[in-house]
Amino acid sequence: MNGDECTVKVVGEIIDGDVEVVVGELCRALDGAGCRRLVVDLGCALVLEPAALTALARIQEYALSQDIAMRCVHVQPWLRRTLQAANLSTLLGR
């Protein structure tokens, strides 16, 4: 956490079995963090299965319900295209 910005770095793979744990842990962390912006660093993400995209959407929905802005950074081109195709381009920020 840096001021009112929280950063989470995704390293490796998020596969189907990890999704509920990732969503739950991150939402609980947001509850106590006091941040106003959540930055998800995807620069080291190797594989994001379809369920991981659902997880990102659920985390974004939760963050917005708590008045926390969310964006993804260091998004590799293949993942950028995937997020856009999944109608999650709002995660890409500006």
C-alpha cells in the first residue's frame, strides 16, 4: 500500500481452482486497507484461465461497491486483447 493506492502483483497462473481464494482474499484485504485505488499488476501473469477473468470482474465489482477505483497495469498484449474481448477493457485504465 502506498498512500491511498493498493497494488497487487499477479505472479504465475490463476487457474480455476484458485479463483475463489483470490477473490475472497483480495476483497477481505480491501476491506481493511483504506485504499481508494486498487492497482493489479499483471506483468508477471503467465496464464489466466477464463475463470480468472471472471475473478477480475468480480473484484472490480466489489471494489466499485466500496468506492475504490481499479485498474490493471503491465498488461501483456495477449492479455489486453483477451480483456477487451471479454468486455473488461475498463480494467485497462487510460
